[in-house]
Amino acid sequence: MQAMMEEAPGNIRRQQELTTRINQIRVTPTFWRVFALVAAGMFMDAIDVYLASGVSSYLLATKWATVTQNSVFLSVGFMGLFIGSITAGLVGDYFGRRRAYQLNLLIFGFFTLLGAAAPNMPVLIGCRLIAAIGLGTEIVTGYAMINEFAPISQRGRWCAATSLIANCGAPITMLLCTLIIPRFSWRAMFVIAGSLALILWYFRRNLPESPRWDINHQRYRQAEATIAQLEKEMAARHLAPAELEENAATSYDNDAHLRRNLLVAIVAVTAVIVCQYTFTSWVPTLLVKKHLAVVSSLAFSTVMMLGAPVGALIGTLLVDRVGRKPTIVTAFGLSAILGLLYPAQTTASGVMLVGFALTACFYVLMAVVVAVYTSELFSTTYRFRGAGVANGISKLVTIGMPYLVAWLLTNVGANVIFVTIAGIAIFAGLVVLFWGPETNRRVI
């Protein structure tokens, strides 16, 4: 015990030295590798969401599934994402970022391929549940990995850029659904998604461990090796260490407000996920209910989903320049306004234009809240658990949304769905405005 106490000052100095060095790292080839593999994994996450949306409307229109079965199909996906998010948070903080990132795409890819051969809806629902558990770790681990590797001054930009690439999966997936499902059935989409996931898993088996996690767990030798490699890459490109701002706030300040920050994260992420997933997952079905053909409804959805990469790009451009809070609060406010305008549209052009703008606002929020802000609300000690809980609860709440939407469609009408979306957006915007800290350029 005495020996440990004597070593403590040395450990503290070592920790401070390594932390300073990782905070001065610039963009290197290793970071580019992490960025590319994480962004590709996020792309798969987006594919899964919109795959479910496109497939569910086709299953309903062809009477392969009922509205109730469709609700279960969408709900078990969110249940799987909830389980995966919570598991990823615990594993990532206690056992390392790499372990939390190892097998998720393997599980997702295998059970998605298995789902392609499902003989009936119950089997397909079971496969989707397990596949979603595998994919549920992606959004927690991916953005936190970028957060911990990216240069401090550009952290928001890189995290949001990851979201931008990921959300290109929205229009691409809906376009593929439009082209492939009517000709080759929904099973072909499951084969494509599952195969891509397994290919990506192969290429990212050897991602490096986060030096910040190693430092936090006193694995100084491993952290030193990774940081030295990054510094070597910087030297080879004649890059000087980044300058740190004096008196910059650190993420340890967040620990003093851990409960408040967790509440802000839960409310903000839940609002974004519930509003965005409810809209995008049910738009094809809502259009079918208005007596549009499946092909036409998917085409409408594809045009509106072009707002996803546009919104993510806007978030990428604003997050470091304007700041986290102003961008988030403004996007929530616009989402509420557009959510109220959408059901009032009576023309095809109006439906697509307002739908495009609403989708863009949702994806500004996805890029800034989910990709950037949530991870920055927590120190390295709590980052994966905090992000995991926030994302997990958002998925848990979303589990009940398909049932609520199905009941509203049957008994009330679609307009109430959009009033609900507007109310949730207003509430979340106010929570971030009054309780959320600004995390721009915070040292982590």
C-alpha cells in the first residue's frame, strides 16, 4: 500500500504528460483510418433504419404483414438497439473501446442475412431483434471513438462529418428500396445489407484502442505506444503539436454536474431519435394510407430523405463556428414549426418540399446532438456509459412509438402525429437552452 502511495505522484505526472500530448495531436493517417472505419459503420446503422422503413411499407402493402406485425417489427429493432446501447456503454467504459467495437457488425450481418431467408413474419422479427442488438453498439462507440481521437479544435467538425457520411445512407437506402424491392422483393435488401456489414467487419478488426481510455485506466505503456505512433506520423508530415487554449475548461468539470448533463443528454437524444425515427420510419406507410402506390411512396420518401445529408452538412459547418447550443436550439425550433406545417400540405410538391426541410432539421440535430454534443457532456470515465444510457433510453422510448402511431392512424389520424413531434421538439429545445452547457473546444 505504501509503495502504491509513493508511486501515485509519478502516475499523476505521467497521466498529465500523456493527456497533454494526446490533446496536441493533429490529423494523422491513423486518425483517417479510424474516421473512415467508424463512418462506414455509421453508414450501416443508417442503412438499417431506412431498410426497416422501406421493407415495412412493402410488407404491409403486399399483406405479408399486418399493421400490428409491422409495429412489432419496428419495435423489436429499437429494443435491440436499446440492449446494444446499454451493453456498449458498460463494456466500453470498463473493458475498453475496442472490445465494445469488435463483434457488433458480425452479429448484425449474420442475422440480417438469416432474416433474408425468413419464412414468415415472426422469424423475421426474431432475426431483426438480434441483428439490432449487434448494431446498437455502433452509435455509442463510433461517435465516442471519433470524439477521443479527433483534434480538440476540430472535434465537432469531425464528429459531425461522420454523421454526414452516415446519413448519406438515408437517400441511398430509400433509392435502393425503390429500385430493388418492387423487382426482387425485400429479401434482396437484407442480403445486400448483411453482406456489406460482414465485409466492413473484416476490415476494422484491428482498430487501435483509445489512448484516452488507456490513460484513464492507468495503461500508460499502451497509451504511450499509440500516442508515439501518432506523433511519429505528425513528424513525418512536419506537423507541429496543436496549441492548447489557456484556462480551457475540461470534461472533468462535467463530473460535478453529471446528473444534470445526463438528464440533458437523455432528453436531447431521445427527442431527436423519437422525432426523426417516427417521421422517417412511418412516412412510406403514411403515404400508402393516402392511397399512393408503394413505388410512388418510396419515391416521395427518397426525395425527402435527400434532406438527411444536407442537414448533416449544415450541422458540420455550424457546430464549431456557431457552437453546440445555438445550433441545437434553433434546429429544434425549426423542427417544431415544420412538423406543424407538414400535415397541412395538399400538393405533391408541398409534401416533398416541407418533408425535405423537416428531414434536414432532424439531421442537423443528428449531426450535432447525437454525433457531437452527447459524448462531450461526459468525461472519459463516464463517456460510453453516459452516451449509452442516453441512446439506450431513446431507443426504449421509441419502442412504444410504432404502437402509438398505429393507434393514432387507426383512431385519430396522421395530423396528431406531427403535433406530437412538434411538442417533443419544443420541450427538448428548452431543456438544452436553460440547462445544457456549451461544450465547444472543451478539453477532454
